[in-house]
Amino acid sequence: MVMTTQPLGKALKSYLLKITQILSKRKVLSYIAGLRESIQRVCRDFDIKTAFKSGKTLRSRLTKVKDTIPITTESSIVYSIPCSCGKVYIGETTRRLEQRVKEH
């Protein structure tokens, strides 16, 4: 724990000044309701460009818009097939994987 006699605002600005020397000038932060404007204002004082992204919601975690496609029906892929001799064959095809595997 760091003890300081400075007001919290000055201590925060001092800390931000130190980390700007270490970090880049652009940051993406998680959106926190009610804090975005304050964080953005302080960062602007130190010429740090900020962007905020929202976290995953319960709805986005529980729903899937698209069905998953079996890997064997995909095309234009890179694949590897282990051989009985112990070596591995790595290939690339624009055709469906199931068709290419049948040819081996």
C-alpha cells in the first residue's frame, strides 16, 4: 500500500504520468458505467487516447447465431495427417477436407 500526502487527484495524475512513459499512448479499456467519462478526462490530460469496449453479456454468452460446421465439410484449409510411418503430412486444399482425406 502506498501512502501519500497528496490529494487523490494529484496522486492519480502523478501515477498516470509515470505509466505513460512506460506504456503506449493508446489504450482499450473495459467499459464501466459511470467511470468512462472520468477515466477519459484524466487520460486526455496526458495525451492518452482511450477506447472502451463492452464486456460479454449473459445473452451473448448463451446464444449462438450460427450452427457450427463440421471440420470435414470446410474448404480452403490447411490440414495435417499423421502417417503410419510416424511422419506427418501437412497440406493445403481449396476442396472439402473429407474429399481430400479420401484421396490419401
